[in-house]
Amino acid sequence: MRQGLQLRLSQHLALTPQLQQSIRLLQLSTLELNAEIDQALQENPLLERDEPGESIDPVAFGLGPAIDSPATPQTSTPTESDERQEPRGGDDEGWGMDFSGSHGQRDPNDDDLDSGESQATSTSLREHLGEQLAMTQLPDRERALVGFLIEALSDDGYLTQPLDELIDLLVTDDDEIREALLEELGIALRHLQNLDPPGIGARSAQECLALQLKCLPVSDERRLALAIVGDHLEHLAAHDFARIKKSLGCDDDELRAAQALILSLNPRPGAQYAPIETRYVVPDVTVKKLRGQWLVSLNREAMPRLRINRLYADILHRHRGGNGSSGGLASQLQEAKWLIKNVQQRFDTILRVSQAIVDRQRAFFDHGEVAMRPLTLREIAETVKLHESTISRVTTQKYLASPRGVYELKYFFGSHVATDSGGAASSTAIRALIKQLVGAEDGKKPLSDARLAEILGEQGIVVARRTVAKYRELLSIAPVNLRKSL
């Protein structure tokens, strides 16, 4: 063993705290970004939200040159400047962000709120059933057992545990007591199944549908539907109509009517009382067609307005070069400046990348999914002079609002399939074509995967049958045998 000293030269990339923060902010969604900003506002007194109508002169505190930048662009093309719908405010300079921090929330007292908008029901399933149970004339013991079964229901309204298992929650191992209680629970279950909504308390989908059918007026369709639900529900799901007609002795018209009746039933009767959590997507950018061009602009609702606190900035300015007692505030000032600059840089990058994507997918915005072209992260990276990993961060959980809907930026990227002409077709466009073909097919003779591949081939798109099957499954389209109708 010998000891010795050795000198080596090497290069490595060291990420500064500012660069680390910039990268972290870039990959956050809008909601995550606002959570990060809220935390920074609580921890840093130098940072505050820029309220509308207020302004601050950065130069007055000797801070402007450090982070001074032109106003955040609304579009990447200057030709739209004369058509902007919302003029810029007077506090756009320096660290002031140009957008409000409302995060797309709506005032619950807004008169423009659509009265028909879907709202979560205020009454739960158990409350709804309990109110009906209180109105019955059942003895106290039976009412208590029905209430016990109500508590055991799933959110969909099913009784998922067998009665003999539920008994274990009530009694010990006394066989005589268990047998008597099992009979009582059976009676309580029948009482429960007579409550609204129909089908409640069922132990299977088959029983749920049968309970609902028994509530309907007597008819030939009801009789046949009960027979199908009782013995041929699996055959109906598999579209094995020939077996059902042979077994039940019905014709096409009768079976079609019974099928329509079954399809009108609700296999999840309790779901309508389940709490509904509505989650809104706040788009980061919007795209509109102006003067024949699709132009991207930042969404004012997605961007926070931040600035340096006037009071503390004034203190630092007056004590500049002092005894260093304000060193803590100076550090927080630098952190605030970094955050404001990185937030603005984040949205600038999103804007540049979004416009580059829209420029390459103009046909999609003009004609829809069938016109989507193949696109890779590398293409956009080369256009905006950024690394592919940065493009990946920018396009994840960032959303674009357009006349065709709201899309995640990553939606516009996809693999490609070769065409006879030597070009390429986007996988998104192929899926759209498959969806169109299936939507227009004859229900009595649905198109097989092989036939779909042949039709695509006739249009110059070379695609294998297994690829068609994969795309069909991604579209949640059933296989050919399950798409067959009477």
C-alpha cells in the first residue's frame, strides 16, 4: 500500500439556487405553482401580491435594474397588439406580473352563474333512505335493522356483504339467535328494497335490474326483460342475440324492445346521491385565430401578480451600506426578486413553446383531430432553442384553451405511422379516423379490426391490424362482436 497525492482537473455543472428554483417552477402545474407562491408569501415579508390599481417604482428603491424586464408579452406575434381585448395595466414594469391571481374561481353570488349547472346533491343516500324509513309504520326493532342495513350499503346502493357476515357484527356464536336474526335481516332487506330509489339494497347487478323492472307497469317488454335479466344477462352483454331468441322464443323486434328497456335502467341507483367533487382546469394559454393566424396568449386567470413590499424595500434603500443589521431582509429581498423573475420566465417559456406547437398543428385547429400531424419534443426544442427535458416539463400539466376545447400541451405530441406517399400520419389522426369509421358503420355488420386496417390502407395509411386493435382499445371502443346490434 502506498499513499500519494494526485491532482485532477474536471468539469461539472453546478445548479445555482436560482436555476434550481426556475426548473422546479417550470414543471409545476398552475395549482401547484399557486400553492408554492402562497407558501412564499407567508415566509417572505418582502413579497406580496400586486393589487389592481396600485403601482410601485422599482428605480426609486434602487431595485429596478436587477430584474427589470419588458412587459410580459401577450402573444408571440406582434401583429395581434392592436386586437388585444384586455389592455395592460400601469404596474407591468419590473417585478409586477400582468395577471390577476384569481385562479379561475367564480364568485358564488355571481348573477351570471348558470342555474342549470350541475351541482352536487346536498342529501346523501343514507339521509334520503333514513327520511323514508322514519315515515314507515314499522316496529322499532325492524326499523333499527333496516337502518343497520342502510349503513352497510355501498355508495352505489349495493349491499356488498352477505347477511350472515353482517350478523357477526350483531351477535355472538349462539346458533339459535343467529338463525332468528338472519330471518329478521331478510325481512328488513325486503323493506329496504321497497324504498326509493328502485334497485337499492341489491346484492348484484342482476338483482338490481330485476328490482327496477318489477317497479314498472306490466307489459310484454317487461316480461321479456325480466327473463333476460334472470337467465341471459351475460348473453345480452356479449350481444349473443341468437341464443337469447332461441331460448326465449322471441323475434328481433321483441328482443330489441326488451333490450331498450333494460338499457334504460340504472345499474348504480345510489350514485346520484354520492358527493360530486368538481375539479376545474385553468388553462395556462389560450389560442385564437386572428387575421388568418392562430395566435397564443397567456391566460390572465392563470398568472399571479407579485411585487416587492414597498415598506420593506424602502427600509433597505435607506439603510443601504449601514451596519448590516438588515442583512436578513436583504437576503429575503433577493429571494423575492428571484421568485418574481422565475415566475415571469416560466410563463414566457410556456408562451414560446405553446406558439411553436400551435404553428405546427395549425391543421388541427382548422380541421380537427384527423388533421393532427406527427410531432416530437425534439422538433419544438430545436425551434425554441431549449433542451428536450425542458419541453417535457413545459408541456406536462399545462393546458391550452382553444375553440375546439381545452387540451394538455402534451396532447399535441405523438408517434407516427408511415403512409404510401412516403410521409407520416399522426397516431392521434389515425385514432380519429378509426372513431369516425366506427361511428358510421352498419350496426348489423360492424367493421372488424382487419377491415379497419384495410380501409386505412386504401387511404394511404399503412397500419397493421394489431395496431388498429390497440388504438381501438385506447378509444374505449368495444370489439366487433360487442358492437353488433339487432
